Amino acid sequence: MAGLLKFSALIDRVSEIVGKFAGYLVLACCLISAGNACIRYAFNYSSNGWLEIQWYLFAFIVLLGASHTLRLNEHVRVDLIYGAVSDRKRLWIDAIGLVIFLIPACLFLAWLSWPFFSLSFMQGEVSSNAGGLIRWPVKFIIVSGFVLLAFQGLSELIKRIAGLTGTLQVDTTYEKPLQ
């Protein structure tokens, strides 16, 4: 179990780094958006490339930030039972959800997205808009985001199993206390 926990810690570290990068992309997206709006109103000029980079960055933020959000246990939950059961039952609910839903869905979506990216890359696909950007990077982020999320799901599964065996104390609370 120690080896798996080290692997889990490595995945967590990668998710943290990628998540922090996604956080900086939020700032870049805001600055580009504000700059684009100022230029459009001040100089009556607009560029499709600047508009497209905003939605590219948004895709990067969401898809790269998802694994970090899962790591921090700040993802959206549908709480029908989870809040009313013991910590041990929460570990079981998490483990079953990860094995049956999250990990298979992420791997399946990454697998489905690969040809979408691959064709775009091989064709050198470019936006049909004048001044538009190349399309394959944003399509690659779809694949990467789901792979990262699947790995983070594996890390969370390792931690839940360690919690069930008593090897690791796992925090299953999903609401942060008021400060």
C-alpha cells in the first residue's frame, strides 16, 4: 500500500501543478478579455484570434482544473445520502463512484476524443474564421483533461482504499467550515 500511496502523492502533485497553471490561465483570460473589449471600443477593431483564444483558455481552465478540483474535494456533489452517513460509508460511496462512474467515463471520453484531436492535428485544422487559430491544441486539451481526471480519480481511489483499510486518515467532509 505504501507504493500505491506514493504513486497517489505523485498524481496529486501533478494535479496541483496543473491546477495552479489553470488558475493563472483565469487571469490571462480576464486580461485578454478586458484588453479585447478596450481595443474594440477605443479603436473600433476586433480580431477573431483574440476572441477564440478566450474560449480556448476557458476550455484549458475547465479541463485542466478538473483534476485539481477533485483532489481538493471541491467538485459538485448530488447529496442524497452522502451527508447523512458515517465516514466509512462515505469512503465506500466514493470508492464505488470512482470505480463505476468517474474513471471509466473519463477513460472512455479520452478514447473517444483522441481521433477528434488526431485528425485535427494531421490536417492542420484552422478555424474557418478570418484570423482564427489552429484547432488541434484545444482538441488535445480535451484528451489531456480527461486523462488527468482519470488519474486523479485513481489517486482518490487509492486514498479511499487506504482509508477503508485504516492505513490513511481520509477527510470525507465536503463542506468547508466557516472561518
